[in-house]
Amino acid sequence: MNAETKTGKLIFEDKFERNESQELKDEVGNGWNTNSRSRANGHKQVDLKDGTMRIFIHETADHGVSVTQPMEFHNGRVEMKFKLEDPKDVLGLNFADLKYKKVWAGHLFRVNVGVKNVEITDLKTGVMDLETRTLRKAGTVSKELQEKLKTKVKRFPNKLETNRWYHVAAEVIDDTLTVFIDGEEVASFASEGIAHPTKRLLRLAVKRNVVVDDVQIYSLD
């Protein structure tokens, strides 16, 4: 296990120490957007409370909650504090480039952090490649492609407790994504899609509930 190194230029920071003007709809501020209007009939799914950002899926939602923040780097690091309140909760960090049109919705790669493991997936050269996605939806994926897709995701056992704050950092260096929790390396995966020239959007992807705080984004270029 290697200790996390603190380097880079800080390009975004949010401690969520502000109040909303109302409690009916998402009002995150500081450049954040959500998919609540399109996916949850406009119902509130993000709440600023006690200096934190609480993300929770509404019962009418037809998709997981996506809370987005623009950014731009080639090599960089995203870090934050987070808390999982239920064993089924998972924090997703999804890196995207909406200008890249050969994948669905700009998806490049993601990190999922749960109570049992950390999972890293190359989406650009995996399941979100448009041609691959079309084949999967049609149910015509060849065995060769199936085997290829298996190489685009890697899972690392790592146990976390519920209702406890942790610090996570996802660091991108060329084609390698390394994940640190509380300063200790817990996962590292090298794949072609991670080397995409420009990461332009961070999506916090949540299928149930997650609490986050102290978000920081660094450029390492």
C-alpha cells in the first residue's frame, strides 16, 4: 500500500457550507447540476444539510441520481469525504467528455465504492462504446467481444463501515486510475479508455443514497 501523494493545481473545491432558498427542488449551486428534472419529474434528490451534500434517489426516478460538475484535465485527481448509510449504498465517480461522440453520453470510465469492494470500469472502450452498446441492446454480442468486455472492469475487495466518514481520492495518471481511501491505495487499474485526452465532466452517480463533503478536483498536468 502506497500513501497518497498530495500534488497538483486545485481547480475546484466545495465544502457545501451554504443554504438553499427552498426545499422542493435541487438547488446545489457552485456549478453543480442534477438529472432530477429529467429523471425524477423534478423532485428533489440533492439536499444541502449541515454543511454536506446528501444525495438520495426519489421513488419516482427512472434512473440513478447524477450530480455533475464541469472540470477539465488530462491527468488529475478527484477527492472528497463520503459516507454510506446502508450496506447497499454505493458512491459512483463517473468521468466523462460530452464532446466525445463515440461513446454513450460521454462516458469514459468510473469508480464505484461500496462497503465490500471498489470497482473500476473502462467505459470508453467497454460497454459505453456506441457500437458495443448497440450490439448489447440487440443481444448479438460475440463471444470474443464478451471476453474483451470482461477485461474492461476490475474489482478490488475492500471493506467499509456504514455511517462512518471516509476520504476517497481517484487519481488519473495517463492510462492508470488509482483509488485511495483514507490515504491508502485500495485499487489501481490500467486501461486504454482512462488515457482519454480530456476529462471534462465529473458525475457523482448514486443509485440509492450517499452523503459527500469537501469535494476537491486537481489538475496534475
